[in-house]
Amino acid sequence: MVLPRSTIPNHFSINETHHRITQIKMITINNLTMGFTNRTLFKDVSFSIFPNEKIGLTGPNGAGKTTLFSIILGEMESVSGNVQIQKNINIGFLPQEAHFDSARTVMDEITSGDDRIKNLLDEKHNLEEQNKADTGRYGDVLHELEQLGIYELEHKAEKILAGLGFKEEDIHRPINNLSGGWRMRTLLAKLLTYPYDLLLLDEPTNYLDLNATLWLKEFLKNYQGAFVLISHDRVFLNDVTNYTIILERGKMTKLKGNYETYELQKNLQQTYLERQQKVVEKKREQLERFTERFHAQPNKASAVRNKRKQLEKLETIEIPAEQRSMDDFTFDQIPQSGYVVMRADHLSKSYAEKKVYQDLEFEIIRGQKVCLVGPNGAGKSTLLKMIAGVLSPDAGTIKYGHNVSHGYFSQSRLDVLNPERTAMEEVYAASPGTQATKIRSLMGLFSFRGDDVFKQVKVLSGGEKSRLILAKLLINPPNFMLLDEPTTHLDLDGVKSLTNAFKKFEGTICFISHDLFFIKEIADTIVEVDAGKIKIYPGGLDYYLEKRQEKDAILKDQRRQERIELEEKKRKEDAKEDSENARLKALQDQHKKALKRLSEIKQLMKDLEKESQELETESYVKSRALQNLYESKDGEKIKEFGQRLKYIQARLREIESTIKQLKEERDRISK
Ligand SMILES: Nc1ncnc2c1ncn2[C@@H]1O[C@H](COP(=O)(O)OP(=O)(O)OP(=O)(O)O)[C@@H](O)[C@H]1O
Ligand SMILES: [Mg+2]
């Protein structure tokens, strides 16, 4: 039987049960349509946001995700439709990119930079001046301040800043002295410190390294309010969201469940449609065969007519083709450089009183794909900028080898793009004299189609800016590429194409990235930057992680050995103890033992927590890699990773229960 079109289940629509409808809607979006001049971004979009929903919003670069936030916030007018916002709700917003200037220190900005707090404190001050501290309003003001958590603000902020990777000394630095990435982190910390009913977060992980990302993941999992989180990181979305909004081909669909659920439902629908298509085609063949066979027989005329009618009514089932937002590309042949590409000698660099590098020696050779890793603020971007020549060292030299041409992808992309130019002018400037048709076909590769090439840089979306810089690198490729977080802002197809292109690139690359998959695929050398020194690991990401684990294991072994020796010594001393003090001694012993056990428990818990953190990291890395493996259909690896992930889950549960037992024991002893 062929189902009429209307009965094809739409797995993507949300079933708003009665219970949900009676809940208060914080935001209601009605038939929203948005676009610019010749292009519609989305049409007739309707959905609501309820309290406590943790929503992931995802879709290709330039689809209109950031634009949707701007409309909700009243910064942009939609073409038609409207957004209703419940009265008196507090909405917090983290923009995708921001130029955030402030002479305050990070901590001051957080504790007194919020308008709600500022107004209340002003009012409190005024009431005190007017001797109205005994009025009802004064009491209300104090109550509201308490509700905003003013008395624990500093304590809370410290925790959040530490989680996001701020060091103690940075917390008291003026924001104007921080790099763009750290300013964004300050904005994020501020949003997380105050209570909001709804957070709108536009790609919050773009500026975070792995540890901070993992911390944010935990924070958002336990977040009290609702949020809408834009991200291209599926693993991150899977872990923190319980609703998903997909913006694709002008449609926005909200569904219950995380990204994984969406993919599952999409596959189900795909299978369903494929099956339906087969049924319809079979029916079509049968009907056609019948009409062909009997069309000349007068006694079958009515039956043939009937079948023809049925044929006309038969619907074609269209299966939406997978559309990539960016196709694969390759770099043109590049002129070969000399063997030594770059040499740094006696390099020193300080910021104010802080020494970042002293007397650094470093060499990069032809064809090397070097990834700089290291903790926050270690100076990775500083080193890359010095190599790129956009920042001068205080002392020492950087020399390029024979026939080296370099290109730089800056993290704060506006260093290398002029906001007033059009996209096409930007590419042309990178290679003057190139024919317009060549530029346009190259830009098409990066999804600048038709009139898109005439858009001004300043209106481009986050991902479109990244794509534009890549187009500039591609038009006249240099043989030495310096890339600071090149995958940031790119959607999944963008990252895929970029990874493939750099894998095949024959020149030399020195890059910084927090995208583990990208590092794994590209790097053949890892350079660890820490405390002004560098350490070179002549291998890829796996090699580096292995070496690090070995180092940790050696340290652990050393500690265990020391503990054993100490216990042995203690035992011998104990044996020698005089027996007449036995009773006193026994008491003392008991006390000592208790103390010793307490310190053991502390150490054990520390070790377990560290192990758990490492496993969490590994699980995150492997889950990410797994997503890509599914696409490449590498059965062996999928199985191997799957098993390892299962083991990690089990071990994490085990650790959790051991920690619980240890805590109980600790409490018992302390009593
Ligand atoms: N003022 C404007 N005039 C013309 N086009 C604009 C304007 N503002 C934005 N756009 C275009 O609208 C589209 C949507 O932009 P938006 O920033 O919402 O995308 P996005 O989904 O957030 O993408 P990304 O993932 O790259 O951040 C982009 O193609 C952008 O170039
Ligand atoms: Mg955006």
C-alpha cells in the first residue's frame, strides 16, 4: 500500500504534550522569516523556549544562527513574523566575536560590571545618603542583592575563572592588557557568575582550550537556568543539551534530545523514505506494465483508465540529498623552499614584567607540520606571531630560509582582513592581477556564491571570515603557513575540507589548534611550550600523549616507592620502641595511624581524580574521532574505540564509587 504524503511521519516535529503547553513559555517565535537583499536565511520559523531547556543550535556557516540571536535580542529586525519574550526574564548573551574594552581588572568587571548589581548598589547608596535605611525599599534592595548572590560573588567568580583557565595573577590584571581570547573568557565568566533565566551562547568554546572546554561542559550540564548554545562541536552538544534546533536549508526544526538523537531520527527517516521509494516504484512498474499490456483491449478500457488515474496520483518520494557546505579543495603546486625554513636564535620576549621567552632556539625544516601545544598563556600565539613577523621579539632574530614565502592565519581574524573591503577585493589583494573569473570560481569553493562575493567583510558570519582567509591563502599559496586556530568558527564540512587539504599540502606548517582531530590528522611534530621553554616531540598527537602518560607513570612510581620506604623505616622504628610506654604509645599510634590514613586517603583521592580527568579527556578525544570514523566506515577502529570507551565508562563508575567510599572512611576517621 502506498501511503499518501501527509502520513509520512515527521520525526523532527516536537510533540508538545499538554503538560508542556501549560508551562510558561519564556520565548515564543512566530512565523519568523529573515534574509538580506537577495537571500532568505530562514522562512516561517516557529518554536518556543521553555524554562530549564538546554538547547543546542547547529547548522552550516552562514545559515543564520547568530542572526537569530540578534533578532531575539532586538538588535536586528526580522523580515516578517515576531518574537515574544516573557516579561521580567533575565537573558544573558555571549557574542561570537566582540571587541570588549575595559580598564577594570577581570575580578572587578565580574563583581561590579553587571548593570543589575550596579543599579542596586547605586540605589542602596542613595537610600543610605538620604537616611532611608529603615524603609521597606531598602530591605527589598538588600534582598535583591542577595538574590543576585552579591555576598558570594567573589568566591563564585574565583571558582569559575579558575575553571576557565585564569591564573591567580591574571584575575587582577586590567582587561585592556589581555588578548582577545582572554577578554572573551572574561565575558563568559561574568555570564556564568550571575543567575540568568536564559543564556544565549554563541560558540562559547571557540576561545577555550581542552581543559576549559571540559570544565564548561560540566558546568553547563549542571546549569540551573535554560540556555541556547550555538556550536559546531557535536560531542560537546551531545553531552550538555537535551533539545536540538537544526537550521538547514532555510528551515529551523526543534526536537527533543541531543544531536545524537537528531542523527538517529534522521537516519530512521532516511531509511523510511528509501523503503517508501521502493514501494512506490514497484507500484508504478506494476501499473505501467498493466496499462501497456492492455491498452489496446476494449474490454479492459475501464481498468486501464483506472490504473492510469492511479499512476497520475502516485507521488514521487524525494530523498533529500546530503549537501556539503564546503567541498574538498587542494593547494596548487608550490615552489620548494630551502631545507631550513625558519631559524630562531636567542629569542626573548616579555610583556611588562612577565617574561614569556628567554634565549629561545628553535628551527623548522621543510615539510614539517609543527603543532604548538601548552597551557593557557604559555605564549603559543606570541611565538607564532613572532615567526609570522607581526610581532617583534625584544631580542634575538628570526630568519627565513632560502625561497620561503609565508602566510598567516590570525586567530582574531580582523588582523588580516579589512572590514570595509568586499570579500572579492580581499582575495584580489592577496594576488593582484588574477582574473576575476578565477577568483570567483575559487571563492565558490568556499561557499561564496553569486553576489556573496560582493559582501563587505564586516557583515560576514564568523565562519565566512575564516573561509575568506583560507581563500586568500589558496589563491597564491605560500610554502610556509602559520595558522592560529584555523578551524575555529568553521562548520563540520569546513573542518573536513580543511583537514584534507592540509594533509596533502607539501609545504611547511606551524600551527596552533585545540581541535584534537585536526592535530591528530595534520601534526608530525609536537612542540610543547611551557614556562618560556620549548620541548620537541618528534611525532604526532598519539606519540605525544603516550610520552606524557609515560612521564606521569614514572612520577607516580617514584611517589609509590617513596611511600614504601617510609613505611619500612617507620616499622623498624616502631619495633625498637620501649614496651613500658606501650599504652601511651598505642594511643599515639592510633592517632598517628589515623593521620597517616587520612593523608593516604587524600593522596588516593587526588590520584583517582586525576585519573578520572585523564579518562574524561581521552573519552572526549575518542568520541570525537569516532564521529569521523563512522563516516569513513573503518570497522576495526570503530570497534577498538568503542570497546575502549566502554571500558572508560566502567572505570569512571568504579572511580566514582571508590571516591565515595574513601570520603565515607575519611569522615569516619575525622570524627
Ligand atoms: N548586514 C548584512 N547584509 C548582508 N548579509 C548579511 C548581513 N549580516 C549578515 N549577513 C549574512 O547573513 C548570513 C548569516 O549570518 P550569521 O552570522 O547569522 O551566520 P551563522 O549561522 O551564525 O554562521 P557561522 O556558523 O559562520 O557563525 C551570512 O551569509 C552573512 O554574510
Ligand atoms: Mg555565527
